[in-house]
Amino acid sequence: MQEVAVDDPIQRLRAENREELNAFRKKDRESLFKQRRLKLFEVEALAANISAEQFKKLVLQLKQKKSSIEVLRGVKNNCCTPIRTETFFKIDGAFNALIRILIGNDAAMQLEAAACLTNLACGSHKASKRIIKGAGPYLISFIGSGSHYLQDQSAWAAGNLANDCSECFSLLKAQGLIPTLFSAIKSSSMEVIKSTVYALQACTKYGDPDLRSLIEHENLKDLLNLVQQKDIDKHTLSSTAFILSNIYYLRASQNCGISNTEAEIILNCLCDSISNYGIEISIALPLVRCLGFMSIEDQVCHFLSENVNFHSIVVQVFNCESYSLKVELLWVLTNIADSYEILTFLKHTVVM
């Protein structure tokens, strides 16, 4: 079975809604990012609102051999804007001093340095590339073997860097980020898992076909296990669902094969999310999209056409107000129709 042709009406409808969806996802990411920064970066310290000259003096103090943690925090809390980031990198030796602290023996200073890099990664593309080339290998190493606090912060920094552009992601991929993130997803710390999920979502959004060779079956299993956890929070569930939709896009495009067991997990997760949150677009949409990619397999279409939970979801989605979600579901139904399972499906439900 082939995916829907480019000139198909459903694909045109999906294209019309892509801009709306991207705006929603951007708003959701920004709200999560702000929420996260409040937790990690002690944003209350930003209230000081120091001048440009005061910031330069702090950065110069950072270059001293025995710079204090207060100085490092001052730099960290005031380097979040593109202008301040540019100022930081213009000061000769500042970045090298920060790297020296990052790889030093003081755990508290290391954590602050990683947080500083996380904020600097919110600056320009040029700054992101410089951070990746100078600090990327260290951050990746800390994700794999640091304390939970340092793992958490380093994964968040890597996510910011990967979010910059596909070029930055490719640089991080070459440094070994992907296997390290999939190792960290097994962490016993939920905070590490949340940051790792954030980074993985950034890494998988570009549709890089090379990722297929880097993602083992066990990695996919770990993600599927994560979405089934009862205590997973809403943001992490949404981000993990988007990661899965990105991965299933790669699997479908490369004819890797998808099992009914995987489809059942996604379907059950969708049912549970609707039960817990109602039709929450940030969760339901990527999960329905997963089913869209999965339904290029005939056996998955047969499974969905006979599954009462899927019938119930179809009715609920077509009675909700989300136009984008309906478009995604129409894609699944088109694949079912294309597999000649639509008659079985129509025996069990009425599409409104």
C-alpha cells in the first residue's frame, strides 16, 4: 500500500493546517521552555537586569583562574539574549574559561557552567555552532555518565543546540549524541528523562534518514514503554508522542515493518490520553499521526478496522472542534479504505 499521493485532497487539507499546527507547537514549546527555565536557571536572579557594561565585567571576571560561583551565576542569568550572547563570545578567552570550568573538578561550578551553555545556546546560530564544536563532546559525555543533575542540564543544553537547525543537529549526531540520549532515556530520574525527551524531540524533527540506522529496536521499545507509564506528565507525553511520530515516519518511508503490537500500544495510549485530558491536540495529534504512518501496513489496517477502541476514537475525533486532528484521522481512514478493510470498519461504527 502506498501513502496518500501529493495531490490527494487529504494531503492538501493537511498542508493547509500545517501552519496552524506549527504555531501551536511553537507556543507549546515556548511555554514549556519558560516553565523549565524557572526550574533550572533561577530566573528570579534575572531581576537584577544588569547593564551591558556590568555584564562585560562579569565575563572578564570569569576568566580569572579562581572565578567564584557567584560570578558564574551572574553570567548565566544574564546571557540569555542574542545581544548578550554576542557580547560574551566577543570577549577573548571567555568561552575557553567557561569550558575550563565545565571540565573542572568542582561539581557545583560544572552544573552552573552547563546551565550557562544552555542559555548561550538560545543565542545566534553562530554561537550554537561554536558551543557544539567546543563543548558538545563534553555535554554528551555528561549526559551519559554525569550526576543526575549534570545529566539533566547537559541534555537540556543539547536539546537547545539541536533545535537551532539541522546543521547543528548533524554536528551533534556526528559527536555521538543519539545513542547517548537513548541510553539516558532509561534513567531512574524523571528529570533526566524529561530533558532527554526534549533533546530527542529536537533531534528527530528533521526527518534525517540516517537516524534509522542509529535507532535500535530496544530504543523504540523504551519510548513505547515511556508513553504507557501512568505517572507520565502531560508535556513529556506530548513530546514523546511527537518523537514516536517522527520515528514512525522514518520507519514507514524506509519500509521497516510495523507490528500490530506497536499499533495497539499507540491506540491504547491515545484512548488513555482522551480519558485523562479529553481531546488534547498536543497529545492526540502526534498519536493519530503515528497511526497514519503505521496504517501503510495492511495488517495494521485490519487490526484498526476491527478494534472497538479505534471505532470510539473516530467518533470522538469527528465530533471535536480540531480541524487538524480530523485531517490526520482522515489519512488513517484513507489507508484503511485503500486496504479494503473499510467495509469491516463501517459495520462497527458510523463516521459523523
